Amino acid sequence: MDSNTLPWKTSSYSTGNGACVEVAKTAGGAFFRDTKDRGIPAAAASSAPWAAFVDAVKEGALGA
């Protein structure tokens, strides 16, 4: 799958300082990338690990 054609969304936690993450959800999980260097290929996670990561972020389990 060519991740460049996916609909990317910038994190709602982005503060405009360039330290942002973009996510493109797919039927099988999600692609994610650093907005500072979109030329680097996006990383991918399948549904279960992506959901676990999102839940951990929401719970504050990953620290500040």
C-alpha cells in the first residue's frame, strides 16, 4: 500500500512547534509518521497493537 495516498491527520495534541505526528488509519490498523520529515517511509501497526498504543496514550501510561 502506498501510504502517501492515504488521508493523513495531524495529532490533536500538536502544538505547532514541529514536533507532530500524523496518522492515517486503514482497515488493518494505522500508518504513522513524523511531520518534520515526510520523506522517511511511514511506520505501520496492525489493529490490535495500534489500539493498545492509543489506549495507553489516553490513560497517560506512557509518561510525559
